[in-house]
Amino acid sequence: MKKNLIIFKFLPVIGILFFSSCEKDDIIDEQPKVTPTSGVLILNQGSQGVNNSGITYYDYASGTVLDEDIMDGRLGDTAQDMLVYGGKIYVSVTKSSVIWVLSLSNFDELGKIYVNDGAVPREPNFLAAYENKVYATTIDGHVIRIDTASLAIDAITAVGADPLGIAAAEGKLYVGNTNGLNFPNFDNTLSVIDIATFSEVLPRIEVGLNPNRIKYDGNENLYITYLGNYADVAGGIQKIDLKTRTVVNISNVPANQDFTILNDTLYYYGVTYNDKGLANNVFGRYDLKNGRQIAGNLISEVPQFTTVYAFGIDDYSRDIYVADTDYSNPSTIYIFDRNGKKKSEFTAGINAYKFVFI
């Protein structure tokens, strides 16, 4: 995969379940529910500086794209993350420095939150949700807190430089500090924010260089991918015991990009490069309960990908979604069944970047 040194170009995304929409829905049951899905929203990052980010909607019943862009070209410049929480869709758009809020029921606009420090854009990155609040990392070294009722930023706290991934677990937020705009001097720490006081708790946790994705397994463990320095320090995946803050490398799992956790199984995607710079894409599974890699490829019929840009698993069907891009033309979306056999393919927008199953 081609690597951009700008920190908002990293892989994303996994399915997030939805809840019915009305004002009282902001009281959230944090326990996961496996609900039949009706379709998938695909966040298209677009090309930086062109204002061509968008959201494609693919409908399961018809097996077709019902809407090539539910935003009709209004989303902005360089979409970064999308999640569903309390009957609302939250979308961060980094270079436009805005977070859109849409209705899950009809995709209508509910709010548009500008993320600025006065006249200076903070540039929101990745999103997390916890107890009626939505959180976003920002490139200027902060985490903002959004009240889901008023749809306003009600607090902000400082973390490390150029934070990327974020996860909520057991009353705390865990934020990956990358220092990504100071190449090649990447950071290797996680900031820990106490949610009750909304302030950082020191010391920071040392992890792999250039931390990327962070996910909570529901059993007092975090899993993170890290990207290394794109040269002599490789990326990988680590497990963090939240009780002891112990960090363990999972050296036999080549997951340095994205992953999701479903029923004690970690589904992952990673990429390595040979001496000619050609990418080798790896898709697999890891048994969290027994701490071992599950034999066999997650995808049995692997197409000739150009650049894999997004990876997701439908929680209900266990279908596997992969987006392939050439950075300038519409992305190809591949659907594989739970056994890794290709089912179908279709096109979405430029640089399809995240899947959210609804």
C-alpha cells in the first residue's frame, strides 16, 4: 500500500450497530447487539483539496447502490471517520475541520459542528462514543467532547502530538499519539484520559511506533496496530492489559492496518512490501480467548488488488468487505462471504475509506 505521511491517511473501520432515532435515544445501552443489517454506508475520503468526499449507500435487499452520495457533494475535504450512535451518524471531515451529524433514519442533516480554535482549524480525525458523548481526536493535539443532545463541543483536553486512533474503555479514553507531522520522528505513546474529569492521566503508555487503530475487546484488554516509520521499523499489533498496563507484541499476526473484534475473534488486515516495493495484502483471524492465530486465509479468492484502502466485517452476516483504490477513480468494493469466497463487487466513491453497517 502506498503510504502518505499525512496522518489522516490510514485505514479504518468496522461495522457499528445502530439504534432507533429520537431524542431519548441518547441514553445508550453500551452492550453490543447483533441486529440484522439492511445495508452499508461507505465513507469515501476523496482527494485532498478537491472537496469530493462522500458517503455511498449500498442496499442489501436490492443488491445495488441506492445512493452514490447521500451528501450530494456537500461533505467536504478529506473525510476521515464515521460512526453511528444514538440514532445519529457522526462524520469527521479533517481538512474541512467539521463533524457532520445526520439522522440514521433518513440521512437528513441534524447538525454541522465546526472544530476550530478561533479562526484556526483543529482538523478532527477519529471518533469514539461513550455514555452519551462523542469524542474526536484533532491534529492539533487535542480530544474534543461533543454532547449528543445539543450537538455542541462542551469540552476539550490536550494529549500528544497529532493523535490518531481513539477508543473508550472502562471510564477512560485511550488515544494514539503519532507526531505524524514531524516525520520521521514518530511518537510511540498512548494518552489516557479519565472521562469523569476529562483530563489526561500520566504516565502515558509506551507502545509500538506510530500507533494507528485502537479497539477494546470488552474484557479489559486493548488491541492496537502501529505503523512503524515506513522504513527500517515495521508495523504490527499489540495487546494491552488495562489492569496492569502491560504491553505484549503479537508477533505472529501480520496486522498493521485495521481490524475488528467479534465474539473473541480478531479479524485483521495487514500489508507488507517486498524489495521491489510491491504490496502483499494479508487477511486473517486471531483467537483472542486462546491467544493463537486461526489457520487459513480469511479470504480464499483474493483479487489482484491495486491498493486496499478499507476493510470491514458485517456483524450479522459475517460477510467481509474490502475497498480497493487507485487514488483517482471510483473505488471497487468486494464482498466475500464468511468462508472467504467472493460474492459480488460494485463501485463507490474515490478512496472508499470506511464501512459502517446499518
